[in-house]
Amino acid sequence: MRLKRIQNDFRVFEVLDEDSDLLGPGEHIVYRVTKRGMTTPEAVTIVAREAGVERSAVAIAGLKDKDGISGQFMSVTGGRKISFKDDRLTIRSVGPATRPLESRDNRANSFEIVVRDLRGDDMRRVRVNLQEVRDQSLPAYFDDQRFGCLRHGQGFVVRRLLRGDLDGALKDLMCAPSPYGSEEIERYKSGIASRWGMWGELAAFSKGRRGQSLFAALLENPDDLPAALARGIATTERTIHLFAYQSHLWNRAAGLWIKSVVPKEKLAWLPCDDGALPVYRHLEADVLAELQAARLPLFGEGVDLDERATRLYEAVFRSEGVAAEDFLKLDLPGFRPKGEDRGLLLVPEFLRAAPAERDELYDRQHKMRLRFTLPRGAYATLVAKRLVMPTEPGDHRLILFVSRHRLPWPDDEGRISARPERFQPGAGDGGDDRRKVWQDRSRPAGRPQERSGARAPGVSSSHWKPARNEDRSRGKDRDDVRTRAGESTRETARDGARDRTSEWPEKPAVKAPSPWANAGKNRKRPPERKSEPGSGEDQ
């Protein structure tokens, strides 16, 4: 199963609060900005340029995903009026506003997601889970997008700071290898790592590139690491790392809450870069009502925790090996945690699934289109994972791809095996990820793995490029071994090896007698017919 396979597979649009006092006569103008494959900061830069103002004059309600098509509102203070359109960005005026746009003006986000590479049982699970989510909601975890620091090998930088390892935190920020980085960027980071501690060399090596200010500060005063961090790492980047760790703490606390009230036989798990996330299959009405009314604030200044939330966070901080008081005392620019109220459960609105269609990218498979609306701060990929989740205990053979990222499904204990590290050389393009060979690794539930993320020798960035259009029709060349009675297809190894876990025997090929056996010697024989991969003759 695959999410975000191509750009059109993921669409999100902001929904403004109709009761807001935003729109009205004033010096500000609100624009609807539709971007394709572009980050929100990149879009802000273009809006500021077109309006002839500084970037600080552009206000947004929140960040939107780069992968996919997203529509969001931005307000501009002063400047000229904008009407802009190119292949990646469209800017249209909504009207004047009384004040700059704020996060509270974004009431919700409307999503349309395409799930691809579906088989019969996958579609059945979506239909069953659709009704369960409508009736039972799901925990409001932070999903993979919040944890880019884990996916790109940096780990939780804030945790290093709290443990007093400022040098390690800086090194992770600047040169942690990522399996998703381009060759040029990874070579640059490798050069930083090999020169680490030689600040003069690094100041020259990084001239005109990321890290120049950091290494210049360390050259001037090698002992003042906090000053170098404040000077050399952008506030936005520091804030992203703070939010990642704060969200990790919330996920762990929420997971403890869910496991404490859900019977083991009704417990299920979702895959996530932050570790397996516990959810439930079906709850009694009284337990569900308790969870729906529960609030679990983000840990930080300015919020009051009740007795239960206090116990949960105390347990989480003990497992993290850091003190809650030290987290609250963080006093670096961009590293000042503020609390925020958050409901324990998430209730998708207008949840529906369109009838299954033939998948034009994956031969003999189907796709389904999901539509729903979520409150601000909720994650659509989390809802999609819940909808494709196994409906019965013991079934954890699923593999989910989110864009080019592979997520094996946790087992009934929340353990994730066959953890992907990196592509192997010669694995082919992104059009058929079943041929990828992954390094196996198991880890316990609730423990995010901070991987080194180093690229395997000889693997170039070209292995991460999506399949070209001409490659998408190669479905008949995939060596799929299909199981009986609608069971999910098991992965096969690269180079066409058969599924070693299959229990049903291989059928020998039966070759029909040739009608040319007794033909004259001078008669030309037709070429021998070869079986097509995937046909019944090679099973």
C-alpha cells in the first residue's frame, strides 16, 4: 500500500474560521495560495517578492506539507496587490483584512488522499475500519511529518541538549547523514564530520554555505557553544527540533494512557518514525466517552496538568533519562517550550471513501480516494494508517510506503521488525519497491530509533528518484508471489527469488507436446514459446 506516490495523491486545503474577525476593511490583504511540491517558507518568499515587502510582512496560519498540493491563506501588510500563477504556485486575492493572519483563524484542514497498490483484502479493511473510525475516533498522535529529525538521522537534538551534550547536538544538526539527502549535500556533511573540531578549516570549508556563521563563531570562541548555536542555527530550525521532541513526549504520554485503559485483546498498533503507536479496535461506550472527554496538554510553560497527566509525563521523563524541570528551563532562542492544550482523541469530520478504481501506476492493483476534514494540528496520514490497519489480531504482514519511505507494520506487541535502513545498490527505481532489500532490525514499542542514516557505499541519489512514466508500466515484470484466498502478497527478494515463506509447493511447468515433432527437416520451426513472468506456467 502506498501514500503520496505522486503529487496529485495528497491534497490539503485550509478552512478559515467563519466566525473570525479577520476579513474586513484594513491595511492587510489575505491571499489564497496554492502550492505544488513547495514548502511554505518557499511560498512565503515568493509572496513577499511579488508584493514588494519583507518576509516579516507575510503572515501564515500554519505550515503545510511539501509533498502534494496544498492550499493555504497568507496575509500581507502593505505592498502591491498580487495576482500570480506558474507551474508550482498560484496566488489569488481573497480581500482586505483588519489584522494579520493568525493560527487561530485556521479552523480545520480538508484532505483528499489517494491510497494506491491495493489488493482485495486491503479494500475490505478500509471499508471495515472506515465505520470504526466514524464511531470510535482515534488517538490524536503526532505523525511522521513532525519527526523529520528522525527520518534524516539527526535524532532528538533537544534531548542531547538536556543531557548536556551540546557538542553532539551541534554535530547532529550539521552533519548527521541522511538516506534521503542528495549526493552533493551528503558529501558536504561528510566533509564537515571529518573536520569536526578544526574550526578554522571548517570556517573556510563552509564559506558561502550552511554553517558558515556557526563555524565562524566557534573559531572566535571555541568554548562558547551556546552562543555559536544561537548565531549559527536559524531560529526556525531550532523551533522545529523543539516541537519534534515536545511532540515525542506527548506521543509517549498518550500511548501510556491508551494502554492503561484498553484491554490487551483490543489493542492495535500503527507504524510511525517515532515508534509504534498504540490504538484500539473497539471500546465500550463508557471507556470511549472517558477518552473522548480527556485532555492532554503539550508539556511546557503556561499549562496546568491534572493528576493523571502529571503521572504520565513523570513516567515519560524517567524513561527519557532527563528531568522535566530542565526541559522547562530551556532558555535558548527557539528552544523555549510553551504548553498547548490538546485533546487525547481525534474526530475526523465528513469521513468517506470513494469506490475503488483501477490503479494506473500498479498493474492489476486498485486505488481508493479518501476524503475528510481534521482540526488544526491533526495529521491526515495518521487517519490513513488507521483506515488500512489490520482488522484481526495476528495479521501484521502489511507494508506501507509513504512517499519513498517504507513503514513495516508493528506486531501485536508493538514491535517493528525488518526495519528499513537504506536501499541496496542495484535495487532498481522507485516504481517497484517490492524488489528493495532491507536490513532487518527489531526494536521494542515506544522506543524511537535514532538511526545513523548513513548511505550504503555505492548508493547514489538516483536510487531515490521516483519512477519515470515509462517505468510505471513494468508491473508485469515484477516477481510477485501471490498467496491464496485474497491474502496479501508477500514481499519477494531482489533478482526474482521466490518467497521463502510460502508454504504451498511450486508446480512444475507442464510442456505440451510440439505439433512439429514429426515434421520434415526442411520445414521451418516457429520459435519456442516462452512463458511470461507472472503467468501460470512459471508457478
